[in-house]
Amino acid sequence: MIVCSRCSKENQDHYKFCLGCGAELPRESSKPKAFSAPTPPGGSPKVGTGTKPPRRMQAAEALVAAEPVAQAREVDPPRPVQAVRSKPAAAVEALPQELAPLAEEAQPCVNCGAQVPENFRFCHVCGHDLHAAPATNVRSDVPEERVSAPAVAAAPQRSVARAKLILIQPDGSEGEAFPLEDGSTLIGRSTGGIFANDAYLSPEHSEFRFEGDQLVVKDMESLNGIYIRVEAEVPIELFDGSVFRVGQEILRFEAPTAPDPAPDGTQLMGSPHQGFLGRVCLVIGRETTGNCFPIPPAGIHLGRERGDVVFPEDGYVSGLHCRIHSEVGHVFLTDLGSSNGTFVRVLNESFVPKGTFVLMGQQLFRADY
């Protein structure tokens, strides 16, 4: 038995906490202690150089020599080692001591599940107060850090940048790079940074996204649009209303259409139709058109020094820049290897091949991915 040092309650040897007050019991008390005889009044006897007597004989002799002193100090005689155990060792190994059934009527501990007599207040295994109000939200066996720390939601993963738009300076050098994320990336004046001070950009101007391995740009109904540079010597088909840019000149292609008759059926007279492919008109405002140039069946050339239509004051236009021509009944625009390129405005959305130049507002970018 283990006697509690706080309330003097006797507890079984395998109890860890007192049943009377819940105090933690000394662990060393649960193990049988080896008896050590006190030193005789005359001091320790000298042992000769011969063979030592058996250990039992020494303990017995010390006990006989110390018996008067023990009686004078009213020391209880030591208990046999067998009296410490209340059951055979095999029974202890077969069933944990903490959960062994008790002789009295027992109730389970709400904290650890051990069986505790009903007339005791504290659990002998974990020291839990059996008369305390049960906790409603928190279990006492949960570590403190898990109880007090609130659940933290996983931070959303940021999209990975798969491409970037590299700003091309007026002198041709590379400037700042703007990343394009794996999802969709919205660009405009509201984006800030290198786009904030461009008055020709709408607040939400364009959206870049990936479709598989291909980069796609979508016009967000911007006022001034998005232009993609065409490859040299690669014809690009023009449709009625197609807009393209040569240097600083913005032109619109208009296909020929027959005028509608009047309500009374009268046809509108006009000059003889000579098989024109259409015309190109300068765009100088939202709904304002400048000079228009007809496109004969043989096509026309545009440039700064040579061609059917020339822009001598635009230094960004090459001497012979591009041409408009007809093939198999369709009208095409072909860049003739100009220095600054020919750009076609995106209708709704378009693929952006790797290394393609994109013109938005007054800024030129190269798409790298």
C-alpha cells in the first residue's frame, strides 16, 4: 500500500493518484525496496581479507545487531518483499494495473476510462476530479497547443507565372517585365505599374490566359484595342472593318457594298465599278474618318517613300512597308519586311505565339513563355 503524504489515505501500489485528494503519488513507492540494515552502534565491523560471508548472513547479522536501536526508535520491522505484491506477477502482465477491476462498485473515469470506486472523488490513474462539471467543448486529454490554437485555413496557392510581357523601349532595348500567371491576367490602367500612366489604355484593357500551351489575349471591349504584329511575308486576311496599324497610322479596310435602293425601288447612281477590292481609310477619331484610298484589283503598296499610298512625315513607316492584294477572291495584308512591323487589331480574342510583339496603347511588348 502507498500512504498519501497529503491526506494519509492508503492507496494500492499501482495507483498513480490518491483516491482521497487526487494528489500524485510517489512512483518509487510502487516498487519493492531492498532492505538495508542500519549501521551497528559500534561502527562497521572490519572484514578480513578472506572470502566475504554470504550477503544473507551479513543482512541477518546486521539486523540482530541493530535490533535494540530499532526498538528504541520505534521503527516498524521491514515487511517481506512478497507482501508488497497484491497479486501474482502473471496477472499484472495480463491486465494493465490502471484498468484492473476493483472489489468495490466502480464507475468509469470520464477522462481516461479507468474503473474508480464510486465513493472516491479522484481517479487513481490520471487524478481527474470525478465530481467536476464535464467539459462541453474541449477534451482534457487534448494537448494544450491543439486546444488553444484555432484552426487555420490553408492559404490559397498563388498562381504560377508561365509567361511575361517584356516592355520594348523606343530605342529597341528591353525594359520592365510583367508576369502572366497560369490562370488569367487582367491588364489595364487599373493594374498600375507600367500601365498606370498610359492614357490610351482602358481601365480594363485586355486579358491574357493560357489554353494548353498557347497564350491567348482577349480584348475587354477597350476603346483603342490590342494590336499583334504579323510575320513578314505572311499574308493576313482582311475582312470588312478590319483595322491595322502602319507606323503611327491607323487604317480601316472597308469592303465594297452595293447601295440599297430607295423605298420606292429607285437605284442610287454612282461611278462605274472597276472591280475595286475595297478601300482603306485613315482612322482619326472614334467615328471620324480621314482620307480614303481605293484598292484596285492589282492591289496597292504603302510606305514612307514608295508605294501607292505614302506617309512621308511618319518616321516609323519604312520606305516600302506593306501591300494589300487579292488572292482567290479574298483580300490580304502582307508586311514587306518593315523595320517596325505591321500590326493587326485583335477582333475579340487571338492566339499570341511565343516571341510575338503586342501593341497596347502607346506601349510595345514582347510575349515570352
